[in-house]
Amino acid sequence: MKTYLTLALALLTTAVFAQDSSRMETDRPDQTESPFITKRRYIQAEIGFNIEKDNGLTTLVHPTILWKYGASKRFEFRLITQLNSQETPLLIPQGNDYETGLTPIKVGGKLALWEEKGLLPKTSIIGHVAFPKFASKVYQANKIAPEFRLTMQHTISDGIGLGYNFGPEWDGFTNEPTWIYTFAPGFNLGKNGYMYLELFGDFKKDEKPVHNFDGGFAYYLSDNTKLDISSGFNLKDSKQYYVALGFSFRFRAF
């Protein structure tokens, strides 16, 4: 309930403070994080609701929220919270149950490294730390889990861009990192819309690599509000897939 009250208040605040002349950039709906920094002194929220299927079991993400604060032209603070309801099989009685709770909270930031110039892409670095006990009991991990990624973007033309990421992530249970990658061309559709296609996946020692494909569409209601829809699936197992809806907004904090 507190999450939805916070969202409602933030939406009201947006109507009052949404006076910026430049359009916001978001990290959703694709898996590729953007190299752009949240505008200085602005708070930005990127909210997603997902339905995920894996081996016949369902996970509901309701919601995941990425909060950002633009501290300067080159740095933003970041906070990620996610509420999951994960379906788990039961042996007795026959059937399934759901485990609902908050996954480990992530705190971090994004630092702009350099601007695009010729073959050199616009590049930033993102880092988060997930704290194992800052979560519901059912989702608590054993260890602090850091993650880092370089996020890069090339401008192909006025209406086409290419984003890609690479970096290590830890899951909070083992010392072995998972190396993730993303590759996502994006295409403007008129003045307010855009779509993307994306290949993303991960590699981990002594495990087979995982490769996925997704795509989506986003539409700007204003320079400070945006809706999105997306879906993706595992390239080796089409029964592993997700569908997501999202809403992003920003407002001047002070």
C-alpha cells in the first residue's frame, strides 16, 4: 500500500513541477541501460510491472521501481526496489503457491565518462550494491551483491541509435560473477514514439551461456512522462518469456 501511495503523490507532484524543456531519457523498457544522466536536481522514477514465465512457473513483478536523482551533470544517485510474487511448486497438496516479498534493495549511481565523438560512443558506468538483509525474509541473500556495467550508445542517424552494455553481476549467493551483455538498436517513430529490438544474455563459469531476444515500444506523453510496453523470450526455450508494462516520470526536486 505504501508503494502505491508514494506513486500517487509523485504523480501529483509531477503535474506541478514538470516544466523542463528537454526530454528525459530512461533506462527502460529494454535491458540496455542508457548512458544519459538524470537532469540535475530532478527526481526520476521508472516503474515496471512484469509477468514472467520459467519452466511453467509464473513470477509477478508488481512493481520494480528505479529511482534516480540528478546530483550533477555527470552523476546520478540510484535506488532500485522490486516486489515479487514468485510461484513455487507444492508436493502436498498438489498445486502451486506464491511467495511474495521485496527482493534485496539496490543502491548505487551512474557516472558519465565521455561524450560521443566519431567512433567513440557516449559512455557511462553504472554500479549498484544489493544488501542481503534489506529484503523480505523469503528473498534474502547470503552476501552483499555488487554489479557494474559499462553503458554505451552510438548515434547512427537522427532517427536511429545503437545502445550496448557489458559488465559483471553477483547474485548474493556465490563468489562467481555472471557477465551480462546487451545489444539494442532503437528507432524513432514520429516525434513521440520509438521502438527497439534487443539481444541480451549472460555468461557464467562452468555454465552454458544464456541468450535472449526482446523488443518493445515507448511513447512520450510529455517531456517528463512516458509509457512503454515490451516482451522477450529465451532463444533456446520459448517457454521462458516475459511481458512488461511501464511508466516513467520526473519532476524538479528543489
